[in-house]
Amino acid sequence: MQDILLQLAMAGSFGAFVGLLFRVTRQPGQASAFRFTLVGLAAGITAYLIFYILTRTTGAPAWLLPLLVLLQVWLWLGPLGPKPRRIGKDSDEPR
């Protein structure tokens, strides 16, 4: 049980870190920067659950987990992710 929680925490923190890196590579001036970290955290946890199921059913190798985390974060913050919103001149979000 302790191994599962440790791997889950590591996958979640790696996903949050990759989400933060995704935020740094975006253009400045976008609203809700904290959302990238939260989406990365959720993607990391989801990737670990997929990895756990694959490990129990097919015996997937350990190197697959970081690849799944990167893929999930890229999918959730890239093509399937939130659309960028620009902050206006008066620091008010557009509607």
C-alpha cells in the first residue's frame, strides 16, 4: 500500500511540474496560470491509474509511467486543454 501511495504522489508531482513547465512555455498575459499546475496534477494521477491497471493486467514496464504522465499532460494542456484567454488592458477578463 505504501508503494502505491508513493508512486501516486510521485506521478502527481511530476504531472504538476510538467504542467508548470507547460505554463512557462506559453505566451505571457494569459489568465489563470494556476490552472496549468492543477490540470498537470490531475493528469499525473490519471496516468498513474492507467499505469496501475496496465501493470496488473499485462505487466507493463516501469519506464511507461513517465511517458504516460507526459502524454496525459500534453493532451490535457495541448489539443484537448483549456483555450487561452487574454487579459485586457484594465486587467479585466474578457467575456
